[in-house]
Amino acid sequence: MRNGLKNQAWRNDAVAKVTGNAKYTDDIKFENTLHAVPVYTDYVHAKINTVDFIDAEKSEGVVKIITAKDVPGKLSYGQIFEDYDMLAKNKIRFNGDVIAIVVANTKEEAINASKKIKIDVTQLPLILDPEKAMQDKKNLVHEAKGTNIINHHKIRRGKIDAAFKKADFIIEQEFSTPFVEHAYLEPESALAIPRSDGTIEVYTSVQHPFSARRFTAALLGKKLADIEVITPAMGGGFGGKDDTASIVCARTSLAAMLTGQPVKMTYEREWSMRESYKRHPYKSKYSIAINKLGKILGVKCHIIADGGAYASVTPWVTWRSTVQCCGPYIVPNVHGDVYGVYTNNNFTGAMRGFGSPQVNFMIEQLIEMAAEKIGMDPIKFRKLNMLKQNSKTITEQKLDSHKVSLAEVMTKVMKEIDYKNKIKKASFGKSNHDELYGIGLALSYRGMSLGAEGVDFCSAIINVQSDGSVLLEVGIHENGQGAQSAMVLLLAESLGIKKELIRYKLPSTSNIPDGGPTVASRATLMGGGAVVNASKILKDQIATVISKKLKCKKSEIVFKNNFIVGKKNARISWKSAIHEMFVNQTYPYAFGVFQAPKVSWNKSQGKGKAYFTWVYGCQAVELSINKKTGKIKIVNVVAAHDVGKAVNPAMLLGQYYGGITQGIGYALSEKVEFKNGIIQNLNLNNYRIPRANEVPDMYGIIVENADPNSPSKAKGVGEPALEITAAAIANAYYHATGKRCFDLPIGL
């Protein structure tokens, strides 16, 4: 990993993590803690007739066996639709459904007892193919729905038939992408404690504590205020610790409430991979119409996403795919249909990229195929068709509120990797050596934050103590990405104080309002915006008091270098200024909110201002392929992303490199294998993520065009870093072999 940064990396949690002192959920101990485990079945789609617990209840150490009959609140719940039975009652819809929770004195005793539970079922026809499931009106995953279609999004722009009639060339292609596992290091874990006031206190590894609180309150039949979710250090998530982790939290809390004792449930890797949701596999049919001059006239696409047994956030994931189905290009005529479909496969949900890696893999190959069809250089074709300042997207959104930097990021990447010269050396299937060489690139634009799929706002609390130290809370979550550190740095910069004075408080749902999920690369944008806005309120409070002491106007006050400075360089130290605040009976305390600018959406036409701002990126990949074995080696990756403002540059590049590495796995090796609806690779020994020795040389280019829509001027890069790596690899693969690969993963 190369970069030209001179400043050192900083994280507020670095020392605790590298020394092993950081406490994860499973590290936390309470006296008299019971242990719970989930109970699965051998079935994929079946009606439950009876469940026999007699032998299990007699098993040594068993305290309680909990089933759907014990649920005092809502059994069914979900992010969008309440279709997920948190304990299966009448029907098994996928192999990861849980029919019971065994609570015992030790985990081993609970596992032993779980093996003694017997179930009698009537097996039902398996619904595994989403294309067939769409047409099947008889065999349904959810009978009450009356259909297996979860959702249907569409884009209708221009006159598509006329565009295709005018075309000089039409290119048609089908693509597919697989189920993908998140592969976070720390599996799901929760520890619930029933407090004497009736509150359930929960420590858990979850990406969105407020989502966990909602699931838990629903299952227990309690008010939100009666559930307090506290999140210690978290061992990764990548979008994967929301629904499943929240349900683990809810089940654990139910066990604690029913037994009156602390209960811990920590998943084994096999349980985690069996039950958790995955990245959506897509099947698509694309048609692109172009003229001889190289202009894109129109695009047709039909995309089907396998949503699995439960809806989760499939409608939101596929909505993003709909908005970005034509990539960062000007397409005047579009006819797009994107479906989410129920099956008996593992349900699918949020994963880093959230519906964009799939379509980017497709459209970035089509762009190069179109250029080749008319004999035009693919770079020239991109420049001709890419979105520019004041361009309109396929949803009729005018890009006029921020800098559109597609050309800039592509130019920087091409220069760094020497693309123009190296593309001439591509093998195209012919080589005098044992290796074939290829280089390829891909572009993307990504709508930031939740967009028109939800209402987006976030808050921050700054509480300055009498000695000048600062407590900071923000309504975003630390998933391991360094979000807390970014918030601390933004606050330190705004207040002009040392970052060492600021402590980020242990997050709790009882401390700060729900700031929305830490997804969609929104943490720095939304959380940072709230921090900046809160700091403005705080500085105004301090300036009101201190301006009198410094005998100047409030507007003349400046916060810098641990001092508050007034007219003619009159100054007071930060610590003394805070003391003065308390003397004047004024709390140096601020609650700030960032409300995302308004967006809009017309569902019937697929039109509107989908996102209030966008991020632009380009990645180029060099690879070699052994002609005898077919083994693909990624040699070099260069990436440029316009992040608005780099808050913590070294950690920002860490996001680049981590995203690229995951993108390599998505492109070459990762695939959840199913046989009749049952996962065959339930551990990391046979689910192949990239090894350390397979990580290539990487170079990150930070592009900063301050975003006027963001109070901090920063955007985000968590998902952009991953979403085009596979597309760039696919293009490099073609330039090496002369053959296109339309199905992921390429290496299998």
C-alpha cells in the first residue's frame, strides 16, 4: 500500500485494540450468566406439525427452552415488512430458521440439549429459482402475500422504442452475480441483563443499535424506552450486522426477561453463516443502443434480485440498483425494471455496496463492449458519455449542487498507473510467456446517504466538562471503520482544541436520539455534519460569554490553538474560557442536528432527485493469468475517489484498501454454495476470502472537492471503495484473455 501522506494515522481506539484490551461483547462477564443457543432444523421449506422438547428439557443444565409460544410481543418483525418470524412457529422458510432457544448454565450444556429436540414436519416444494418464483402463484414463501415478488422498481425515461430504432448498433448481454458472505471476524453476540427497574440492558455487536432496540422491544412487547442497547467494540460488519444481529439481540433479551438472569448468546461461525443474510445475487438482461458517433441512445435492463426467505432491506437495495443501473453516464432513454423476489434461499440484505457492485460489474463491461463495437477507444467513449457538470441523471436529477469530478478521478488514475502505455501491452489471449497480462478500469458515481428511500437526519451532543475536557456523542455507530475518530477530529478542528481533550462516549440508545443506520457511507457525511452544527452552537454560546471578557464583538471571536482569540489578539485559554462559562452559570453544552437536504422520488416513473449529493470514483487494475493453471493474480490497483474533504487521510486510505480487497474477493473467489437450499460452505476454510499473500500493491489517490451540501465538506468512501473493483478486474481479464466473463466470481 503506497501513499504520499506525511501525517500519521490516528484512531481513538487504536491502543486498546492492538494491545488486546478492547472489550468485545463476548468478553463482557456478569455473575450468574446463563448461556443460550439457537435450534435449527434439517429443512428448507416445511410446515411445522409438532416439536418435541421432552428429552431436551431433561438434559443436564437446561434452565429453559423458549419457543414462539413464549413470545409476549410481536413474533414477526422486519426492517420494512414484518415478515420475519424471529422464532419459527408454523413454517420453516429457509434452512437458517430458528425454532427454539435453549438456555442452560453453560454453552456446552445448551448445545447438547439442542441436539435432543425432535421436529415433525410436512415438507413443501422448494422455491429456489427467483425467475420461476416470480411466475409461481401456487407455491409461495409467504402465503399471505399472494405472490413471491417482494418489490418492483422501474425507470421510464424518454422514448425507448424510438431510440432503439435509431440505433446503429444494439448490444445485448446477460449477467449474473452470486450470494456473498460478509465474513466479519466477530460472529453475532449479545448479552442481556434484566434490571430491577424492568429495563433490559443489552450489550451487543450490531451495526445499528436502534434497529436492535426496535426488534427487541417488538419481541418482548416492551416500550422502546425499556430497552437500552449498549455497543462495545465491534469486530466488523460490512452491512451484515443489522437484521440477524438484531434478532439475536431480541432472542437473548427474551431469554433474560423470562429467566430473570443475565443471558449470553454468542454464535459459532457455522451458525452465523447459516442464519445471516447475504449480498443479493442478481440476474440481468441488458440492451444498449448506440450510434456510429459513439453516443449512448438508450438502455433497457431487466434485473432480478434473489431476496431469499424474508424481505429485509431488499426494496431499498434494489432501489439503489435502479437509480444507478446505467452507471455514471448520460442516457436519454431508459426502460429499466428491477425486482426483488422471495425464495427459500438465505435471505439477503445490506452489504457494503448495497446494490451497486452488481450493476457496476454489468454496465462497466457493456460500456467497453459498446466502444469496441464501433471501433472507438473505451476511454474516449467514456469521456463522450460520462456525466458532467449540470448533466441530468437517468432519474432527471440535475447535477448542479456539487462538483461532478468523473473526468478528474479518471485522469488521475490513468496517469498514475500509466494506462495509455500499459493497455498497449495487454495480451488479448496471446503471449510468448507463461503469463497473460491485462489492465482495466471502471468508473462509478454513488448517491450518498439514504437518498429518497428514507428520511435522513442525525444528531450530536457536545458536553464540555468544567476542566475543559469534552464528552462527544454522535448518532452514528463505530463498526470498526474509524467513525468515532473522524468525529473527534472534526470537533477538534472546529473548536481549535487538541483532540486529546475529547472523549467519545460509550454508545447507548438511552443517551442520544436515533441517528439512522450507519450504512450507505453516511457516517462521516451525516454524523460529521451534526458535529459541525453542534460545534457552531457551542462556539456561539462561548463567544457570547467570552466576548464580554475580551471586550470585542462575538463575530470577532476565533477558536484556535487551544485559545479563544478576540480583537487585537486578546486571548483566553480554552480551559480558562470554560471556567468562565461555569462562573457565568452557562453550561457549555450543545445539541446539534444535520438534516439532509430534501430529495424526491416519483415511483411510477422512476424520476426525481434521488440523492442530495454524489461521490465519484475510478479504479484501475493490473493482473496476470497463468496460461496453464488459469490462476489469476492481481498485481496492482490504483484508486481515486472524490471524498469532498479528507478528515483522517490515513484511515481514509485504509477504507480504500479494505474495500478493494473485498472487491477482489467478490470478483475472483467468493460465492456461497447451495445444494437444495442448504449452504455447503459454512466456514472460512471453504468459503474463500482473499488471503494476505493475495493482496496486491495498492495506491490510493484522495480527491478533495469540498461539498457545499455537507457542513463538514466531507462525504464518504466506505462503499465506493468496493463497488467498482470487480468491474475493473473484469475489464482487465478481458484485455488479458480476449474473453469476457459475465458471471461472478471470475476465478471459479
